[in-house]
Amino acid sequence: MTALPTRALGDLTTSAIGFGAMVLSPGVYGEIDDDRALTALRSALDEGATLIDTSDGYGEDGHNERLIGEAVRGRRDEVVIATKFGFRLPEGVEGHSFPVKYSFEELAVNAEPQHIRGYAQTSLRTLGTDYIDLYYPHFPDPKVPIEETVGAVAELITEGLVRHLGLSNVTADELRRAHAVHPVAAVQAQWSMWAPIDPELHAAARELGVGIVAWSPLGSGFLTGTVRNVGEDDFRRFIPGFQAGNLQANHDRFAPLREIAAEQGVTPGGLALAWLLHQDEHVVPIPGSRTPAHIAENLAAARTELSAETLDRIARVLAEVAPQGGTRLLG
């Protein structure tokens, strides 16, 4: 394994850039077979990504977690496995409506305390491991106080089944309330050049010493500069910024960032990740990719230094660019 710079998420240490495994299940960016997915995962591990992020809701019947379990077999102690719960609901568990800004407008979630042990036990079996390093409710449940959800995870931490508590897609208030029940190691939030983090959430995380795991740090691939259309089997068709004329308009609007990347001798995606790392010393982006070459490019951004002048130029561009169609998927 190649060593990458590390960062702290609360008391948990991980590589400065992790790997978001959602892209390795069918129905996300189109079809993919397990052999190709496992090659990508093993490439991420070999290139130094020690944080692998998944969810029990990625793919059918725990598909994504099962892939990760196979990929880390024999090297479990090298890897921080983060997984989420409460989105893919077992039969008989009632779904509670959580609003999103995808075109389908809502998701069904359930983070009731009585179900959380069962979620965890299923993930442990699927992952083939005795413990989960970082465990998140995938979304806050509108019908369940966050304190109750966190209390159930805290019991699993006491028993050693989970090592660290995470939160995903929460508000600043929810983070503060959860942290008062049990220390939160990391909060997962959408954050990229085209979807800024909520400033109140960012401030609360800094105040409490909570790390930030940035999901969609490449804007669901948009910031690589290579996405010119999306297919019918690609989930991005539900994101307004990728629809109809919006995608082409956004490609044109973000052209100045691609020019800066070329001047710096990095890829547009590499610039986006390096920029994000410069925003906070406790942010860990989790880009996902299906190809070893792109994975290596993404992780190389952990070693990319950007000057104050370059960061200022990027800030000026971002202040003038508003993505057409909307890119924030929550809130």
C-alpha cells in the first residue's frame, strides 16, 4: 500500500482522501460487473486510500458492502470501513419521508432505535467483519429525535461492534444535539466547488472538533470536465444540474476552473479535490471511480499544494459562477 498523507476525523485517523464505493454498484453510473468493481476497490487500497465509504443501501441486498468485505479480506487492519444505515429498509420496517432535491423529491428512511442493532448485525455479516469503524445514520429520520438514534449507536460502541459515531446529511442543530449524547467523529456532507457546505454546519463541526467527510466532492463527476451527457441507467439523470440544457450550460460556466487546472498541471478533478483539502484541515473527500487510472489521479490530489494566489483565483471564479438547475441535493 502506498502511504498517503493522513487526517483526523475526531479521534479517528484516515488517509487525506478516501474512496466512495457507491459508484461500484449497478444503477449508479450504469452497469458494472463485480470483477471490475473489485479491481477498482483493490486499486484504491493499493494507492493508499484507507477510508472506504459505503452503505447498506448501495446496491441490492447489501451488494456494495459485500464487495468491500471481499476486497479487504486479509487486509482488514489496513482499512477504515465507514457504512451507513436506515435507507434500504427491510421488509416490515416503515419508511419515513425525507425530502431531497432530486427530481423524485423524497426518500424513505427509518432510524428508529429498535431497528439499529439489526441494521448493524446485517452489515457486519455482509462486510465479513467483527466491527464497523465509522457508523452513520444515512439520513436523520424526521420522525425520530436524533438523540434517540445516536443513543442506539452508542450502545453498539460500548459493545465494540462499532468504534466511532458518524452523522450524515444533518443540520448544525442536529450535529450539536447528537454530539451532546455521544462524541461524533465525523459528519458527512455534500461539499464541492459547485455545492458549498452549509456554513453553520461547518462552523459547528469546527467548534466541536468533528471531522467532515465530503461526499460528491467532484460534483457527481461534473468537476472532472468529462461528463457531457448521462444515460437512462445513470442516477444523475435525477439531478437538476445534469438535466436537459443545464449540463451544457454548467460545462461552459465552469470552464475557467479547467483553465486554472491546466495551468497548474493537474486534472480538473485533481484541482477540485486539492481545493477542497485546502478549505479545512479536517475534511476528507471521498471521490469514487471505477478505473484504476482515475483512482490514482484522485488520490494524487492529497499531495497537491495550491498557492494562496491560486486559491484566491479559484475563489473569485466560484463567487461569479452559479450552477444552472441546482446542484444541492439536500436542504
